[in-house]
Amino acid sequence: MTSPVLRMSKLYAPTLKESPNDAEIASHKLLLRAGMMRKTASGVYTFLPLGYKVLAKVESIVREEMDAIGAQEIMMPALQPAELWHESGRWNDYGPELMRLSDRHDHDFCLGPTHEELITSLVRNELRSYKQLPLSLYQIQVKFRDEIRPRFGLLRSREFIMKDAYSFHATQESLQETYDDMSRAYGNICERCGLDYRPVEADSGQIGGKVTTEFMALAPAGEAELVHCSCGYAANTEAGECICHPTLYKNDGLEKIATPGIHTIEELAEFLGIPESSTVKALSGKNDEGKLIVMFVPGDHELNEIKAARAAGGFELLTDDEMEGYGLHKGSMGPVGLPEGAHVIADRSLESVPAWVVGANEEGYHYVGAAIGRDFTVDEWADLSVVKPGDSCPVCGLPLQGARGIEVSQVFQLGTKYSESMGATFMDEDGKEKPFIMGCYGVGVSRTVAAIVEQHSDDAGIAWPMSVAPAHVCVIPLALNGDVLPVAEKIAAQLADLGFEVVIDDRKERPGVKFADADLIGWPVQVIIGQRGLDNGTIEVKLRRTGDKRDVPMATFVEMMSFARRQAKASKAGYGTFDILFDR
Ligand code: ATP
Ligand code: MG
């Protein structure tokens, strides 16, 4: 279908020369500057025509990928009754991020941050038989989360667009199949949006469940820290297994050393002239039952709170007063001479270090050569440390690399968490009533738009991948008199006939202004038409992504674009960079 040629003279795309003060990262600045969106309130944005076109394209890609794996689109309300959230227990558990309100009859509601409760209540009385399973339903809808720090524009907003899908199964195998389909679809979505991404091992956090993968767009502005390996392994450092290599300093007897004023690992390592990996860090806390737990990790690593809580059955750090009560000293804690009943859990990497450099449980003193078994005992060994670059890949053993990422989407195996708490059951083959086994799958559609800009922009502005650009080609007449405008109009119309989405910059502006706006907005292809070129029978074509420019004979231009279009259509994902224009 031919779309009408857009006219810059009519388009509501108010570009800005300067970035607004509160915008810190490229996507936030450029989406505002390019006239794609405007801030309405903190973490709340209006999409202007060009930004909305991009959002709609990302939505279409998501929709195509969901439909392709047999998920069915529905539309649930954003407004959700509190009763459903009481049933699942999340009215209390979700905390202040949940936007709560009440109606004129004093009935409580929330604005949905996610829709597990709603969808479970939707199907629980009507999806009755194993014969109807599996079933996957999805929607593309606005979500609300009263984030503590809304920031970075669309990356962390309080109102945002999410595609959320939910699947219902009779068996774990069936869930696994859909989970794998969804994971593949999520990879396709990232690829078709032009994102450099990694699927990473993740922690399941709030939602619960056992198996989950996050899809991370690699970008320095990302809030997530990742490790990844050339073998393909990648993990969020919140969740990744840590295989590290602490080093032995000395093992020739227990030696108490005066370390006056030394409280940090850095100070201790410097004082002794040894690497931090030869020291051991201690942390004291209590578990959910109030039992004293002391944890040890290699000095050059941090304790992972999620792993700590899992290993100890909850782990809350002791306050200074509590430590004093136990006779423990911050900065000189160690495993020798701990209070009666303290439960010691140490990072399993330390099992290979026979004698430790560690606090002496006495202000201003440390031990060197504290030997496992002889001087102290460890009750449990566990993976406790936050993985970091340089640690070993759990799959192939090579050193891991570090990166930052933007979580654009996530898939979860929920199991029966919601179906059990909300009584959603079906009749299985054996005639027994069973809770659904569920999965849930979310794509941050508006966050994806920001992630694309983070990866596809430069000092001059955005460089949209063809697949999500607000239009494919911008025709720029350098003058509005003589032949220039009529030729530009004709070319714009021809390109539109070929199936390109075309915009013409027919504004009464200087060429410099038009070029700057075209680069800022980020049209993938610019076709520049000026009198001098016309006199020579050529027009100039510029690719935004590479900045490459070429004079093309008028006579072959349309044929060349037609060829590029066919090539792009034939490419795997149905889009291309149009570099092909320059390869001939
Ligand atoms: P985060 O850890 O970044 O807060 P989340 O893990 O809580 O995100 P999910 O519940 O997994 O988010 O939601 C699915 C998707 O929705 C996320 O992968 C992300 O792309 C998007 N999303 C979540 N919170 C926001 C937000 N505040 N602004 C924009 N997009 C968001
Ligand atoms: Mg998530």
C-alpha cells in the first residue's frame, strides 16, 4: 500500500536546538530534541506524531512475532479492582510502586503495573479442560508503576507501554515449549528492531517462579550490569553464578597482626602489600528466624544479597548496635572466635584457600594464616558472591567480560504461583482438578524505542534502523524555486509508489537547517536535490547511518531505489540498512 508523502511544512515535529536540562542520556535528549515526545509530568510522556510512528512500528513487530507463535491478542483494562490483588497477596507485597486509587463508592483499585491477577481471574471459570490447553494471550497496553526514581525518559517512566503475554498449560513440558517459542520471538523482536542484545540469566524477583531470561540491549546507559562470554553465555550480575579464584597469601601458622585504623579491604590489602583477592571479607546479618549468620566472600568480591538471602533463609545486615551486642567489630570481623551459635556460610571459592587473611574479631587486629578446620569451621559453602568481569565463565571457563545493558524484555516460568493463590484450575486428562501451570512474558515497547536510540545515534541525532524509522526516505529540495521543488515532488511521489514511506522537506528554510533536522530526526536515507545537481543530471543520496554520500544519475535513481527496496524486502527480517544502495 502506498502511504501519502509527509510534508515537513505541515508535520508537527517541533525540533529543539538545545537539550532540556533534566535529560542526561542520548535517547532522552534526542527524542525530545527531534520533536518525537514531550514530558507531561515526571516519568509521563506524550508521543508526538513522529515518535508515535516509531512506537507503532515497534508494536507491529511485536504483534507479528506474537501472532506468528499463535498467541492471541486481547485488551484488558488498565484499571484493576483491588480484590484481585488481595487474592494473590500482592496488594500488600507490591509496595509503593503500585498506583492505587478509589472510586466514588470507596472501592479500591490500582492502575495495572502488570496483569497476572487480571488474566488469571479472566480464565479461571471458563478455561476448563486440558483439551483447551496450551493457551497464550497477549496485549499491548499502558502500564503504571510509581517508580521511586523515574528517569532517563522512556527507559524508566511511570506510565509506559508494555506487551504482556500469559500462557496456560497442563504440563511443565508444554510450558517449556511455549517459553522457548517466546524466547525465540523475543530474540527476533530485538533483531528486527536493530538491537545488539544478549539473552541473559536473570533473577526472577517480584514475579516469582524458577526460570527466567532477560533480553538486554547492550548500552553504556543501561542500568543493568552484565557479564558475557564469547561462547554465548551471558548473565545479569544480580543472578549470574560466580566462579572466582581467591589467592593464598600465607599458610604457616595463625598470626595476629595489629592493623590500627584499618577497616576496609582496600586498606588491609595495601597495608599488607597483598592483592585484595588474598583477603576475606566478612558480613554479619540475621535470617528470617532471627538467627545470627556470618558470611564470607573473597575480598575482591561483593556479597550478592539475593544469593545470601537464598542461602540463609533471609539475610538482613546487622545494625551497628546489633553488632556491638554480639561483640562484633565492623572492619575486623572474622571466623575465629565468633559468638556461640553463629552460623557460618562462606563462598565456595574460599574452600580452595586453606588459610585466610581475615578480621580477628578484635578492633584493630587481623589474622594472617587462619586455617580452615584448625582455627575455625565453616558450616556451609555456597555461591554467595556477585560475579564480575574476569571471573570464569560457568559454561566454558574463559574469563568473563563486563557490559551494561537495558532490559528490554523478560520471559518467566511462573509455575502455579497465581493459579494456586487465585484458585484457577482445569480438569486434566486423568479427571483431576489441577492448577494451571503458567508463564508470563513482557516486552517494554516504549523502553525498546529508547534502547534503539541509545544504540543508533551520534552527536548529530538519531539514525533509525529502516525497520522502525518514522519514514524511510526524506527528500530535501535545496530551493523552492525553479525546477528543484517540482523534481523533488516527482521523486517523492515515485518513491512512495515503490512502497517507501517518504517525507519531503518543503519548508522555507535554509539548506543547513534542513540538513540538521534531517540528521537529528534520523531519516535513514536522505535524497538531496539542488539546482547544481540537476544541471549535471544528478541527485545526492546520503545514508544517515554511515554518513556515506553519493551523486546518482537522475536516470537510474528510481531504478536503484527499486532494487534496494526489493533487496530489503527479501532480507530475513524484511528490512535492510540500504547499504546496498552503495554496494553497486
Ligand atoms: P526493571 O528491573 O527495569 O524495573 P522489571 O524487571 O521490573 O524492570 P518487568 O516486570 O519484567 O520489569 O516488565 C517487563 C518489561 O517492561 C521490562 O523488561 C521493561 O522493558 C519494561 N519496563 C518495566 N518497568 C519499566 C519502566 N518503569 N519504564 C519503562 N519500561 C519498563
Ligand atoms: Mg524484568
